[in-house]
Amino acid sequence: MKDLLIKNGDLVFTGTDFRLVEGSEQLRQNVESILKTAQGEYFLDEDLGLNRENILGKGFDEELARTDIVEAIGQEERIEEVTEIDFVKHRRELQVNLKMTKADDEKIELEVDLDAG
């Protein structure tokens, strides 16, 4: 599967052509997009995205946040298992470090920065 390459929320161009991404890089980009989308935000699919209730604010609960993240990543059928989730909180930003396994047993690592309000 190929997709448009997105960096920092912007499409990436080479000259006047869109850059494409495929394979594991496309999968990483898709998981990051799911986690950066607040559940209910996308009007065509209100179930898409991450429930952010347990991530926002001062009462951050790692176990509840882990559950929400695993549930959100479950929207990506090519991910078989989330094997590790680590959090680093910096004031209003939450860095999520993920280790996942694809259905073909390939290991995927991803770092996602989320606004933790």
C-alpha cells in the first residue's frame, strides 16, 4: 500500500511532485495519524482515533492511557501486538514510545508526541 508522505502534519514534495511512502514507513505513519487524531474528530468515521480523556490534564494515569493507546492502534489491522509502551511527559506534551509487532512478525518502533493539554 502506498500513501502520501506527511511530516509534521504537512505533505512532502519533491519539486512539484508529492512524495509517497509505503511498507513499514506507511504503517508507522498510519499509526501516528491514528494516535494524533482525537476520537470523534473525523466526521466520516467518529470511531477513528485515540480517546484522549486519560491523557489530557493533570490526572494522567499510565495504565488507562496504555489501554486507550492499544485500543486505538487496534484500528490498524496490520499490527498484531503492541509489545511495549513508554511515556515521557514534558509539561503539556506526552512522548509515547511504542514497540509493535506486525502480522508477519516484523518489529516496528515508533515515537509519537501528543498534546497532553
